Amino acid sequence: MLKRIYVAVFAVLMFAAPVQAHHSAPTYPGWVDAAWESGKRCKRWEGLMRAHNLPVRPFSYLCWRESRRNPKAWNRHDPASGSYGLWQINGSWVTVTAKVCGTEWGDRTALWNPTCNAKVAAHLFRESGFAPWGW
């Protein structure tokens, strides 16, 4: 009888669905939804956000807030090598930019390419949530 119990427990453990760790999605301020709905968004670039698994509402608003929809936006006064592109990626991320965009190390102008900018934004989001944008 005891052997049957062990076999039954073993079978249950072997074929049970793996336990998935619960990771909550990074949160963003509630007022972002209202801002997005009022038109403070980058509708043109929302497909790019989806393609890089960026949550559309907050990143569309961030695109509007950071660059006003301009992929060539440049804040040269940012103390850490300037900020570039749609999501104003800080120029200090040269190693990440080179790695995820396949560009030469130190080429900050690659961040003016919307696809490269989205790739770096996605990397930063996966690693740090919204912290790089101050949330």
C-alpha cells in the first residue's frame, strides 16, 4: 500500500505543471492613462513599442513627454553625455547601445534611429522598469 502512495505522489510531481514565479509588471503613475487618452502620446510609434514588448500606454506617453514625437530629439545639456531620440536615452548607455543595436561603441547618434532607441528602451525597461525615466 505504501509503495502505491509513493508511486502516485511521484507521478503527480513528475507530471504537474511547473510552478511559475509571479513577477508583477512595473507600475506607472495612474495619471499617465488620462494623459495618453487626452492625446499626449506618440501614436505613430506605438507599433514599434509593441514590436519591442514595451507597454504601449506608458511608453507612448514617455515618447511624447521626452521628445514630443521627434526621433532626432537631443538634449545636449544632459550632464551624462546628452539624451537622444524618442525616449531620450542617456548617452552614457554606449555599451548597451552597441550591444543591442549592433553599432560601434560610442556611437550615440545611433539612438536617433527609432528602432535602436526602442531596443535600448526595452533593454532598460527589462532591467530597471521605469526607473530610467524617473518613475
